[in-house]
Amino acid sequence: MRLKYVWEIKMINAKDNFEGLLEESVKVHGHLCAGQVLGVRMSMLGLRLIGIEDPKDSQRKDFLVFVEMDRCATDAVQSVTGASLGKRSMKFHDFGKMAATFMNLKIAFAVRLVAKEESREQAKSYYPEIEDKYAAQLEAYKVMTDAELFEAMEVSVSVRDEDMPGRPVSRVVCDACGEHVQDRREVSVDGKTLCRACAGDVYYEIRKKLYL
């Protein structure tokens, strides 16, 4: 009876923790959606698998998160883990996949989680009375098991010094535009040191200079 009681308490605490994290994530993201639920569940599982219990305080510098999507779930991952681009504890890879890798820096252990595509269809069986498929997914993702929602794999991740949190490891001037480039993001072209934009990897086109 004692073991059953302890197990029930743990299940209640886990459910309360999930609801609290989801509520916090919704405040950050602005609305509740299936992606938020999935992102919260993914983050809770990822942190647990790599042994991070206090991500926003005592262990905030002990892990990295690599996200592969610029969707709702990423806001949830940031909200739950406390990781962010500004802290350099979150890395973004634009793969267009509902996936994320959680890496414990202390023990060099990383786990990649991928949302299972079949969970979308499986959600209907949980709430067949809900006609809207997105609403059904939202509710189903709250109660489906981790195994139903995610594929998990241990992975190896190589992190360069210039990608680690902390002060910039370098700072150079682009020979073309004169702007400063940090953390070895410059490239060498015909003997010149260029920023990536001047080397051709640019997302903008300058129309005119503005004077402030």
C-alpha cells in the first residue's frame, strides 16, 4: 500500500507540474495550441532523460537545447527549459522538423526527440467526439504516453568553443562593410576577412542608409 501511495503522489505531482508548465508556456506564447502541449511534453521528457531537474536555477549552465523548428513548440521548449538564443543555451537548426536535442554538458550525454507523425492520427481515437482535428490533438497530447508521442535516440553532438555560452571568443572587422563579427563567424575570401553577408550569405538588400 505504501508503494502504491507514493506512486500515486508522484503521478499527481507530475500532472500538476505539467499543467503549471503549460500555463506558463501559454503566457509566453500567447495562446494554447497542440504545438504548445507537444513542446512542453517534449521538454519535460528531454530534461528528465539527460538528468536535468533544475533547468532554470542550479543547473541552468549544465545543458544545451538544439531545436529544429521555428514553430509554436519552440516557444514551449524555451519556456520550460529556460534556454534561449540570447543565453546561447539554445541552438536553432532550420530543419523544419518537430524535433529537439537535449544535451547535458556535464556528462556529455545527449538525447534527440522527434514527434511521431502517427500521433496526429492516433489522437482521434482518444477523443472521437471532438470533430476539429486540431482540438482533438490538443487534448490527446495531454494524456498520450511519451512512447506514443515521441521517438527517442541517444546522439553525439560536437559543440565548438565558439558556440558555447559565455563571452565571445573572438571579434574581428569585416574588410568590406566594416561591421564587427563575433565568435568566428567570419569567412576568408581571396585573403580578405568578410562577414557572411558580404561573402554572399545575406538575407537582406540595402536600399539606403538612414541617418538617426
